[in-house]
Amino acid sequence: MAVGKEIRGKIKSVENTKKITKAMEMVAASKMRKAQERMRAARPYSEKIRNIAANLGHANPEYVHPFMKVNDAKVAGVIVVTTDKGLCGGMNTNVLRVVTSKLRELQGAGVSTEAVAIGNKGLGFLNRVGAKVVSHVTGLGDTPHLDKLIGPVKVLLDAYAEGKINAVYLSYTKFINTMKQESVVEQLLPLSSEQMHAEKTEHGWDYIYEPDAQSVIDELLVRYVESLIYQAVAENMASEQSARMVAMKAATDNAGSVIGELKLVYNKTRQAAITKELSEIVSGAAAV
């Protein structure tokens, strides 16, 4: 019964795959909770920096930081945040489709682009489409570290401060909930007035600057932009684990369905073989 043996082999193979996808689903669920906590913990820091920087900007209207100035250059910077690993559904595909649309839009406006890739999937995509990758970082692991992100991103930030590029865009997967993630492209620089809007308080605040207001604003706005990038990477990692958990659960469920179908085929084949043998025995007995 060679056919039955082949089907049993397929069933065993799918069962082994199901064990792997189930284990990956449980690991992703555990990492997802930690990634979500890390993402939420980073939000108050960036909000506080934004409020202080906005208050400082209002207190010193005569000074405008380079990050808030509009440049006339015909070059734009794009920071693409993706994952290092696959098996997370269509998450990377969706964000790269959004990036492709943005690159075409900039190209149509006569603006060339320089890209920074955060994540192995984005780096491979940018190299395939022939984009100019000025820096990249891969292998971030499950925990993003700001010191690893600062170096590659600083290339674009310095270029903008020097007036070499007219805008910096940040593309990543925004975490909404466990079942839903959204691919977005946000303008990082120049900082808009909406981004730098300070929360109104009952009392007006003023600060004592050390060494001076300009130095404080310069440092704060750089830290603010870095915190936005860190937040985007943290949200992307939370989205990655959520997408991977959902994808592995779907794979596990599909494996169960395939096993059920193969067992049904195996039982039908076995019953057909038994019926054939009985028919041969009856025919032989009748002939005798």
C-alpha cells in the first residue's frame, strides 16, 4: 500500500510543521507583550521633550532651529524601518509598498532621494530598487538601542541641518492593536508647528537656561527627533511580534485543516484497498 504510506509521510511532515508554527506563535506572543510595554514606556519621554522644546521656542521667538527651517534643496531623505526577519505576514510588504509610492511621488516632483535602512528587509529592498542608501543598521534584536540608531540616522539629520536635503520622511509600521497595524510615512523634518505645539497650562512657564537658550534648544530638538525615531522602531517591533503571532496562528490552523484532509484521503484510500482485497478473496472463493 504505497499510496497509504506516502500519505502517512505527508501527515507526519505537516504535523512537525504545525509544532514549529505553534511554538513560534507562543514565542511571538511572549515577545509581543514586552515590545508593547517598551513602546508605551517611550511615549512620555518624547512628549515631555516636545513640550519643553515648544515652550523654549515660544520664549525665544528670535531663534529658529535648523530643524524648523525649510530648505530649497532638490534632495529628500527617507528613513525606512522594517524587520530583520520574515514570517510576519504582509507587514514588510505593506510598508515597502508605501515607501515605493513615496519614492515615485518624490521622483515625479524632480526630487532625488537618499535613504537610511533600519532592518535587513528594508536594506535588501532599497538595494534591489537601486535607491541611494547612505547608511543602514541591522541586527537590532528584540530590544532597540538608541546608541545603535543615532549613528546611521545622524547622517540625514546633519545633511538637513546643513541645507543639503529639503525634508526627511520616516516610514514604519504603526502599532494600533494586536490585530491591526498600519504602514505610514510621516514627515520628520522640517518640524511642523503642529508637532511643536506646547500644551497650554494654567500658568505661564519660563526657564533658567544653562549655558544659554540656544544651546538648550539645539540639544533638546536633536533629542526630540531621536526619540521620534526610537518610538517608530519600538512601534515597528511591537507590530512585528503581533503580525508574527497572527501569521503563525493562521499557519497552525491551516496545518490542522491540511492534516484533517490528508487523514480523510488516507482513510478513503485504506478502505478502498480493503474493499478491493475482499472482492479478490470473494472472487477467488467463487471460482473454486
